[in-house]
Amino acid sequence: MLPVSFLSDYGHRDEFVGVVHGVIARIAPEVRVIDIGHDFPPGDVRAGALALLRAVQYVPQGVALAVIDPGVGTSRRAIAAATPWGLFLGPDNGLLAPAVAIVGGAEEIRS
């Protein structure tokens, strides 16, 4: 099973990061989750995009789950971008774009 590299602006002051880990463990107990970081300023898409860009070069290929969205709770849709590296999941707000580009671009994008 492919690892999930997880980045968010959830912080560590509440249960959100743990809940995401728990949901992944419940659905796929054999999957390893790698925390890239969770203490980015809330809604700072640029900081998250830069961190994901830097990290994706070092984490194992698989799934990158990135959740930083100042428009959370709006009609903004999530996207899934299939790349030569693996799958990138996150909001359609530019968060994933630099990392997707550095690994060879998207082969397919779905919302």
C-alpha cells in the first residue's frame, strides 16, 4: 500500500490531525501516514505550497494529502491530480500546483 504524506494548517492544539490519521487507519490500517507539517498559518496557501514542493522530493512516492484552504466551507471543490510521482489530493486553490509541476505535471486531474 502506498504511503500518505499529509500536510495541513490544522495545528496540534486539537483533534483534527489525529482524526485524519484515525480515518485513514480505519479505512486502510496498513497505510503509513507521513506528517509533512501542520503548523502553517491558517489559510496560508503559499506557505503550504512551498512546503509541499520541498517535501515531495524526499518523501516516498504515493499519495500527498494537503489541506490548507482559506475558503473552507465554501463551494470550492477538491481535486485529485494523478502524476508520475503518485496522487495529489487537496483544494482547488493552487496549493498542489508547484509540487505537481516539479514531479512532472498532472497526467489527469479530477474534481
